[in-house]
Amino acid sequence: MKRLFFIFISFCMAAALSAQLQERMVKVNVVPDHVDWKYELGEKVKFNVVVTKNRVPQENVTVWYEVAQDMMHPLLKDTIVLENGVLTLDAGTMKTPGFLRCRVWTKYDGRTVEGRATAAFEPEKIKPTAVLPNDFNTFWESAKQENVRIPMNVKLRLLPERCTEKVNVYEWNVQNYRLNSRVYGILCVPVKPGKYPALLRVPGAGVRGYAGAIVEAEKGMITLEIGIHGIPVTLEPSVYASLSQGGLYRYQYQNWDNRDEVYYKRVYMGCVRAVDYLCSMKEFDGSNLLVQGGSQGGALAIVTAVLNPRVTGVVSFFPALSDLSGYEKGRAGGWPHLFRDSTDAVEIRKKKLEVSSYYDVANFAKQLKVPVFFYLGYNDMVCPPTSTFSVYNVITSPKEIVIMEEAEHYVYPEHWSQALQWIYSKQGM
């Protein structure tokens, strides 16, 4: 039973890179008038709205709506009664590549229900606003050299309750970034002697424990699933809940006015160190090492592959930290939306813009040299498609993109399976 429990938890944590789908009895259905949701610049879009209960259209329902460019302030908004149960909105067009989103709400049983749809206007032409600093590579090369001087001091603790007949499971941690600072994770190693490919799983945002990629390891690979906060990943859930509201509250906003103190500098180095460790294992086959993650993890997967050339492939779902400066140019920027409705003084905002360019995934993506599996949804308002396309469009290595137009910040099971099959194929499995 314990084995089944941990395999179940592993699957759920992997699939739950973000919010989960929730079925509702009452739904607000919003769709654009092109079946592929794509439009040419200057072409007008209409959104069709139907409110259903038990899949039956409802009449005389009050709705309110907004139409806006991706993450921007509304261009249109109104409240209306759907006397015939349907509504067609003339939403206009866009003259520059990007996304036009229609959001519609209604009330049912005291709860607000939302539907949304997002029209894509030539998104393949979106270019990042992020500026590559002249010393970008020098900065990160120096950071890596400093990290190399810190001994790994590897520590492993067998977790018998998570082990299976095919896989040994360990709590893993190594020293990283500075003496006595550590990065923790769950390491899964096939029991059968041999040489195996490796998979590094990097996490989405938040503070939590991890179960490890046990199912994938049973397929015949070494897997390492890491946390980023320098704390053990096998603690009681209450500990993480306390930390997320305590010392790690809003960690993603820390120190963006100092490029050496940004929270993610230690995180990026921890990801590099995890690859270093995997490559040092006697069980590693020496040639196949993929990195996979979504949201914050989608960003870390790309960054890791650029900073550590031993990575041979990337799976990135809706990467965060992408084209952060977009808001300064009047369009969507990536999570954590540092510059959206910023109240910082001009000089502070200017400094943050400069610093953010060293951490922006768009600047890393330009240097990516390995194959990439990429996934995004047009309705995502956490890692908006304007920002994620700005990353995808600058990748020059072999790449494959899966678009689920209606998806928000989640992954459908079919696409999760598709990504796993891509991983297995790249690992020769």
C-alpha cells in the first residue's frame, strides 16, 4: 500500500505543475469565431458566449465581461442579460502580434463562475523585450566557477517506505552556493546494475515536499526531483505551510535590485549542481540527461540546459520568468509580474529592469542548443502566452510545441503523457 501511495503522490505532484481542472455544473463557455483561435493582424474577432447548466444553455442570465490584450487593462467591459442564452461580442482586432482575451463572469449559488477565450494574432512573430546584457555570459560563468569551489559534500538517506522492487529511493542533498547552504531532492536509482539515462525534474513555484519521480525511474532511468529552498523535502506538510507564510513568503520578489542577491541566483546554481551530481554517478550512462519542469520549473529547465552543457534535452511547460520587462513596453510580462502596475520609484524600477535581464529566460533561450518540448495554453494568466511565445520564438535548436488553446495554467493528462513519451524517446527507451 505504501508503494502505491507514493507512486500516486508522485504522479499527482508531477501532473500538478499548476492549478487543476475543476468540473462545474454551471459553466461560462467562451469561444472565438475561428476554430484554431488564430487571426491575422487587422482581422476582427468575435467571441461567442453561452452559459450552461448541466450542459443546457440558460436564458435570462446576467453576465459581465471584459476584453483586453493579454494581461492588460480592459479595452471593453459591460454587464448584460443573456435573454436568449447567448451573446456574440465584437472584440475588435490587434495591429501587433499578441493575444486578445475575452473574460466573462456570472453568479450561481453565491459563487462567481468565469469563462475565457484568447485569440492569437500571429504569435509566431512575437519578439522578446528583454535586452541581453553585454556581460551576461561572464556573470553566469563567474557564478558557476564560484560554485565549483564549494565541495558537494553529498548526503543520501534511504527511504525504505518509498522504495520498490525496481528502484531505490533516497532523500538527497548536496552543498550549494555557499558553505552549509544545501539543495535537497528525491533521488531514484534503478536497483538492477547497469548504466542509465537521467532525468532532472525542477519544481514549479511554491513551498512543498516532493515524492520523487518513481514511476519514471521504474521505466529504466535515474531521476532526481529537487526543491529550491534549501530545506529538506520530506518534512510534514504543516512545516511547508508555515514557511510559505513565514520566511519564504513571496520569495520570488526578493532582492531584484541587486543582481548578486536575487533569490534565483542560488536556485539557478542549485540546478547546475544537481546536473553535476547526476553526471558524477557511476550508474549514469554518460550521454543522456534531460531536464523537465513547468511554470517556475519550465524556466529552470531552460536555464539549467544553458548553464550546464551536459544537459541533452528540455521539457518546458509554460515557463515563468520569461520576458519580465514586457510590461514596460505595454504588453504582458512573465510571472512573477515584477513590473505590472509597479509602484516603485523610477530609479528603483530602472535598476530592477537591469537586474532582471540577467535572470530572464528569454535571454537564456537565445543560447539553447538542445532539443526542446514546449507546451502552453492561450488562456494562461499566470505565465501568459505573450511571454512564453517570446521565449519559444528565439529558440534556434530543434523544438516542438504543443498548444492547448483553451488551457489556463494546467496540463491535460494527454499532453503530460505526450511529454513523457518525448522524454522516453530521447532517452532511447
